[in-house]
Amino acid sequence: MALATHSLFYYGHKIDENNNLINFKEGAGPELVAQVPVGSYTLTKFLQVIVAAMNAASSLDWVGSINRSTRIITLTSSGTATLLFGTGSTALNSPASLLGFPSTDILSTTSFVGSSGSGFSYSPQFPIQGYIGKNKNKKLVNAVVTKSASGDSVSVQAFGSERFIKGNIKYITNQPTDGLLRANSQAVEEAQSFMDYIIEKNPIEFMENETDPDTFDRVYLNSTDEGQDGTSYELTEYVDRNLPEYFETGLLTFKVINLE
């Protein structure tokens, strides 16, 4: 089936040794350092590990929230604090930009609101085609089927189950368009950046309907037409349809993440 609405992906929340340290102060106290665990996260999990890192390094209580329409993060502390994104001793190794904060100190407050969205979003220009939702399939994990000697009775043992979301992102083009195929002069480059990220098996968030960002699934890329292990892709041009500079991803299969 084809979706009737445009979809949306949130991605890009990857922490390594270059962006895992947050310098901050409590009141007029000394500089403190929160260390964020290295790893790749969905937007939701990313905020959770940021807040956990702040609480582990602080005597204050920290909480966080996300505006899911804008991806803007708000961090709130139980007492006055300063985020040293500009002058901290390891400010060059902070996740400020990934959080959506500027690389400047945010002084003496209890509420810290990002100035831009956290991470990246990718919205295909055209509703996803060949779509199969997670409720239309199920696979048992490491299933073993046992039959009786007569074959009249059968049992199965499995270690849980998996569900998948499948679809083809079509009509990717930088050319002028209108209507349901939305114009985007950077569409090909955005698709490439998105695909480059997801073939590394990084977890992301998928919203079937972009107008309902509060309803989402955490997924990772399971397979593509170019590789059953999901570690390669090719944007295929519609040369056979006399549509040069129009591309598609081929069928993408995403594994739904039950627990991150």
C-alpha cells in the first residue's frame, strides 16, 4: 500500500569522545563535568542519557522535555545553574550543538531552552510507497518447531518476536515540483545524509504521519535492496522512465525496537 500522508524521521543522535562532556556550575560553585555515555540513540533516549549524566554529576535534580514538533529540548534544574558551553574546560567536546544549544555559556538560571532542534529530521517529498506497517507482520526469533512422531501435533519455541516497517522512498529530486510531491532543492543531498546515517545501524525515530509527531516508533535499518544486512544502499535513478534526476531508495526494512 501507499501512505496517504507524508512521514517523518528524527535521527543523528550519536555521542562519541568528541561530544560527550558537559561543563556546568551549580550556583557560584566550581566547574563540574557530566559525562554522557558513548553510543547512538533515538531522540527520546538521547534526552534520557543527557539527564541521567547531569544528575550523576550534580547535587541538583535535572529533568528534560522535548517539543516533538520542533525537536527543541528544555533542561530544567532544581536550583540555579550555569551551562558552560562556551568557556568550560572541555567545551570543545560538548554535545551543545546536538542538543540544539549555542556554543555559549547560559548563565544562572533553572530553565535551559534550546535555540534549535536537536539532531536532524528527514521528511520524504512523497508519501512512502509499498508501505507495510508494523501491525501487518510478525516474526518469531530463533523459532524451533517440534513435531510429534506422527506429525499430528506441533509446538514452537521462540525467544520473543520481531515486527518490521517496510517502504520505498520514491521520487527524490532537487527539481522543481508541486502538489503532493513537495519541492526541495536539497532533497537528494538530504536523502543521502539520512541513508549514510541509517546504514550504520543507528537507532532512529519514525513517524508514519508527520502531523502526529507524538506517535512514533523507534527503529533501525534491517535491510535494503542492496544488502540483506542493511549496511549498503543505492539511490536508483528513473532513467528507464525518462525521469532523469529522480531517484528512489528501493525497499527499506526497519526493525521496530522494543527496548532501547
